[in-house]
Amino acid sequence: MTRPFRFGVVTPVVPDVRTWRDRVHRIADAGYATLLMPDVPGWQPSPAPALATAATLIPDLRVGTWVYAAPFRTGAMLAWEAHSMTELTEGRFELGIGTGRPDIDDDVRKMGMPVAPPGQRLAQVSETVRRLRELEGSGRRTPLAMAVRGPRAQALAAEIADIVTFAVTQDVTRAEVVDLARGFPNKNVELACHVPVVGDTPEPFMGGTDPAPLRLMDSMAILPQDPAAAIEEVLRRREEAGFTYFVVGGGSAEAFAPVVAELAGTVAGDGRQPPG
């Protein structure tokens, strides 16, 4: 399936609401398709109210979570929240969901939820999505994004997801990511490339780290600061692995805007060439 390029930004409400609102407007003006919110209790507002605010500020902006940690809420609670967001945004909400970070147990306890063994967390994701589809009935369908790595997670995502990103650590090589993307069993999903570092700007809330070793290993966790080089690399990732949806952090959004202006909405393989 040939898909147009699109771009999203993970933008927590920092350092204050007014600054964040201004940033949301600039992101939309730059041509980004989706404003995304992380799910990290304790250091920023809950995703849903912030996303609802952004969707009200920009009537044609898509919003979504990157990504909800299923262990923080019951499946019924999270499904209700996601369905409510889809209805309130008139179909502009994307539910990103995953099993949570490896060190999530303390945060789960603080949220008053039982700590499930790692082997059961995928079942929590599945239960949430099942309940969401029941709530939707024949009405609006919420697009589902999943962060996956292992074979069980991939198999579930191949069955139920619309968008897939690969939850890999930053020491994973380009070849390994390409193999994951090429080997993904459902060829109809939209493949998303999670980019926590652009140039020299790591995004801590996206797992950003020192860019130097990432450059040395030709990691997919980093994109160049130079727009022409970044465009060339985005096109390369589409060609090698099929990625057409690229997600960067809010701190990189303005520097990355020329790439969005050049590629957003263009169809992979349409003959567009990098400038310069």
C-alpha cells in the first residue's frame, strides 16, 4: 500500500500552559499532522485533557497518545476515555497504546493499580482494545497505534493495529529495525518511525540520549539537523523499511519543519527528490 508521508510531534505541556499553546499553533502551522502526548504520571497533565484542548485550539489537527501505558488504567476506563476523545474530536483522535516502560512498576503502584507480570501486560492492551471496539459499535472507529517488539506483541498488532512503531532501545542497529519492519506480518499497517534525537537535540521524554554514539552506529533513533540531509534520510527509511509516519519531539519541531514542508502529504515513490 502506498501511503503519503505524515509527521507527528510529541509535545508535553511544558514549561507552562501558555507556552505550550503557542507551540501547538506553530506545530500546526508547520504542517505536522498529529500532536501527540506521552503518558507519564507526575510531571505533566493527563494526556486526554491536554489533547482535547489542542484539538479545540486547531480544528483540523489530529491528536493522539504516544503512548498510553495499559497498566495504569483498567481496560474499561481506558477504552471509555479513548472513545470519548474520538467523539469529542469528531474522529481526530488516535489511540497509541503499549505495555509501558520496563521500569513502570513503581508508577503503577502509585496509580493504585495492581502490578501485572510482563507476560500479562499484552493481555491488558488486548482487553482495552476489545472494550473500545464494543463501545464504538458501528460508529466512528478510533485508529490504533501500537508500540511493539517481540513476536507476541507483533502478532497482536498485526491483528488489531492500524499504526505500528517498534519499541526498541537505542543500541539496536539499523539492520535490526529494517528486519523488524520488513518482517512485520501485516503489510497494510502504517509504519511509524520514533525519532528521539534530531541533530544535537535529544528529547528526554522520548528516550533521547547522547547523539554521538547514535550517529556512529547509523541508528534510526536520530535524524540529521540539516534539512536536506534529513529529507534524504527520511526517503531512505521509506525505501529500506517502509516508514512513512515520522514522530519527533517538541524541542525539534521547528528545526525539523523544513522536512515537513517538503515531504508532508507526498506519496512514497512519487519521484520527489531532496533539495540541494
